[in-house]
Amino acid sequence: MNKGNVIHITEVDEVRRLKKELDVIIESCYDGIILSDREGRIFRANQSMERVSGGIKVADLLGKTALELEKEGIILSQSKIILGKDPLTLKQNIRTGVELFITSKPAYDDRGRFLFYVATIRDMTELSRLRQEVEETKDQSFRYYQELLQLRGQILEQDEMVVISRKMKDICERAIRVAQTDTNVLISGPSGSGKEMIAKLIHNSSPRKSGPFVQINCGAIPETLLESELFGYEKGAFTGAGRQGKIGLMEMADLGTILLDEIGDLSPLVQVKLLRAIQEQVIYRVGSTTPIKLNVRIIAATNKNLEKMVEENLFREDLYYRLNVIPIHIPPLRERREAIVPLALHFLKSFNQKHGTDKSLSPEVCACFEEYDWPGNVRELENLIERMVVISDEKVLTPYWLPRNVSSGQAPRSDMSPKQECTAEISLKQARESAERDAICRALSLHGSIRKAAKSLGVDHSTVVRKMKSLGLEHK
């Protein structure tokens, strides 16, 4: 065999190899593929065409043009989609009920000579289904987006709400969703973290917003009076009872919402009666056997670990599960530091209006605020801002007016800075009230309940309640 014959055989083998690879590629395509000559006569089609066309055999297509297939009734109709001449795009309806989407493009060799047309075919029915699914997903996303905007709008409309951190935004959005039902909610979190604000947000975002919002601090009322305050009493029910009797706070909240704050301070006896009231939506006044039907939404709040109290038999398990249908936990202020300065500015604006001042915070004070851990949380920040506004004689509040534990030793040598000690603008009454306010707030922050705070301060429970009222303090 001469050299020329060897070269010729090698070229033939290479052509066969390339053809075999091309066959594998064409048959591996998920879409239908058709190859046709210059006149549009089909000379090759892959097996995917049978699936895409809904069952038309490849043999029925080979050797025919689109016009001939139309005459045979295989193609029912076709129309061009003007997307440009190259590639050519067609839509075909065929007898199997399938709508085909065809894209045809000419193929050329390396010298620019025409070889054949390559057409890719897709089932428009499947594409239409996918398009519909995409549109439905877009519509659903749009609805979710609109709902989110509505929720955030409702949050911003709430009075006294400053929502900056991602955690608090999530909490507020969840609270507004929960508000649309009458499900019981248990709000947990450290003292002063804003549990009352979330409870009010739920009420004001609910269908009950036109009804009353009644708050009872279970730790602020002496244990002997708590049952009568909660459920009311009939005349002559006990020594000292009013002649006309008294409506209870739960009855006052009918058609509205009641917040049971410091729920962990309830005595076992009151826990039993509250459980019955929640289960049956019925209460009995002290000294009466007549049931009073209620329609009230229950929100409970606590700074204690009720689950641990249940394990220690300090809180009824059945009551805990009745209250803890929707749990909402509010993190301490130190876990949302990005909200500290905005909250401080909010309180500053409020107290400037209240006291007729125009004071501002220095950057150093803001830096101190962000470094401090705020064991008393939002309430401690609020009380500190008011104290600084009242006591300071400067327009710009600097670290000189901060307590030692907040300023981190930047200026003061005692709990009151030297500048505060030297100023003559503060009266004795103001100094006493400031000291009492600080002592009460610190005790509440440390002990959580008014009863325990009073014990640590060495005074009666009623004394702390009276002082808090006169100083304008609230235990949230």
C-alpha cells in the first residue's frame, strides 16, 4: 500500500470518528434537533423530537419539507416570530396538540460555504407552564413584599416605637402577624427591654384596637389584693370591700386586650383561677358564684425563666402552656447596640419637649452609651437621658454628666460627676428625687420585680409604688 492510500484511509477514519461524535452530541440533546438542506428538506432528526412533538416518529419527518408536512396534516399551522432574520424563529401547532418553538440557523464551513440548517425545537406547552410558574412566583413575591411594606408601615405608625435593629424589626413584624388572631402570647425578656411596647403593638395592630388595653403589673399589687383587682369583687365580699363592689381588670378588658405583666409573680391560688378564666373565658368575682362571660385577648409578660419555674414547681405547667402559645423573646439592649444611640436621641427629643429645653448629646456621650452594657436595658437609658436633661446646665451633654459606671471613669469620681456636685442650679428637692429615681431604677434592674426591689431598698412595697408614681416611673 502506497503512502497516498494510507493518508486517504486515515482521513476517512477521522471523518467517521467526527461523524460518530456529532451523532452522540445530537442524540444527547434534550431539545429536539433537526438538520435540513438549502430547500428545507429534513435529512436528520434526533430521538428527542418524538418526545418534544408529542409522539410523532422521526421516520415521518425525514425527506420532507415543512410545506409537505403541513399538507400531510402533521403541521396544523405555523407563524414567524420576528426576532431578526438570523436566527429564524417559528411557532408551529402540530396534530398532537403540542405547540412548538423552533429556532433555525444556517451552518457554514470554514470557507463560508453553506452546509445545512440547524433547528432546535422546544415544546411551547412546557415553556408556557414554566412561564406561568415564574409569573405566579413573581405575583407571590410581590404580595409578600407588599405585606412586608404594610407590616413595616404599621410598625412606624406606632407611637413611641423606635425600631432600628434587625432583631427588633423581626420581632415587630412577627407581633403584627400574630395580632391578626386571638392567640395567647407570652413575651419574655429582661426587665426594661420593651415588653409593654410589643404588647401595645400587638393590641394596636389587631381587630381589637378599638377596645380597651388594660395592663396589670402582677408584681406591683400585694398578693392579698391581686385576686380582687384581677377578677373584681361583690359588695361585702371581705372586710374593707366597697359598698357597691368593684369591677375587675379582666372584666374591664372585655372586647380588648389585657397584659399580665410579671406573670411569674402570681401566687399558686391566683394561677389556678387565671387558668380557669383563660380556658373558659369566664371569671367569678370574689364573693360571687355568678359567672361573667368574657371576650378578651391574653398577653403575658415576664422577665423570669418560666420553663425553669415549671420544673421547680413554682409555676403551673398547664398555665404555662396556655400562655406560651406564641412566644416572643426580646433580647437585652446590649445585643442590639446599633439601636442605642437612635433610642437615646428619641428620648432626648421627648424630654426636651417635656422640660422645654434644647439639649444635644456630644459624640463622646454617644460613644460611652455604645460601650456600656445597660443592665437596666431601655428603661435605664430612658431614665438616664431624663436625668441628664434635668440636671445639666449645658446645652451639649458631655460625659461629665454621666454616672461613673456609664462614663467608664472618664470624669466622675462618684456616682455624680464633680461638675454636678459643684453646680448651684439644682435644688435639694431635685437632688433627692434624682437619687431616689436612680436607687429605684437600679433595684428594679437588679431584682426584676417591685416586691423584691422594695425588700432590697429596706422599705415597704407600697412605698416603692408611691415613689414610682410621684417620680413618673413605670416598671415595664
